[in-house]
Amino acid sequence: MLGLGGFKEKLEAAKRKAEETKLRLDSVYVEGSSGDFVKVISTANSRVMQIIVSDEAKEFAQDELCRHIQIATNESLEKARGIYEVEMAAVAKDAMPNIPGMPNLGSMFK
């Protein structure tokens, strides 16, 4: 059985692992696009790194260009959020103790 000291150590290890995972996710890139007009590249930590606008899209009216940027950005950030959630759930699952007589708390993060 995990004593309070062991539980605290496990939580500290989980905190360190979460911070390491967040740092690593800064180097994981995802891409969203709106046709061939706009491409948005962001990190898995949802930081937009680059917006690429095609020459054709540069001729669009402002509202149409904005719509394409919005579509590409949302797609990129959705992908980033998915990766982030999976990675952080794995960290949380590893951190949850298996307490006898209780359901495995780590299963909440599957």
C-alpha cells in the first residue's frame, strides 16, 4: 500500500513528467489548412507558429481571407488539443495510484 510519503513522491514525479511532456509538446507540430489557400502550423501546446497564405488567397476580399485563416487555425488547434489531451492523460494515468478496494483511478483517463 502507498503511504503518504510514497503518494507525495508519486505526485511530484507526475508533476515533473507533466512539465517534461509540455516541453516536448513545444516541438511537436501540427498543421491545419483551408483548401490550398491558407496553412497554419502550431505546436501541440496550441501555439501558432506560422501562417502561410497562398498567392491566390492574397487576392481574396478581407472577409474571405479571414474565414480561411479562421478555418485553418481552428483545425490546427483542434489537432494540437487532441495530441495534448492524449499525452497529458497518459501522464495522469501513470500518476494515479491503484488503491485496493477502489476502482483504478487511472482508468478515468483512458
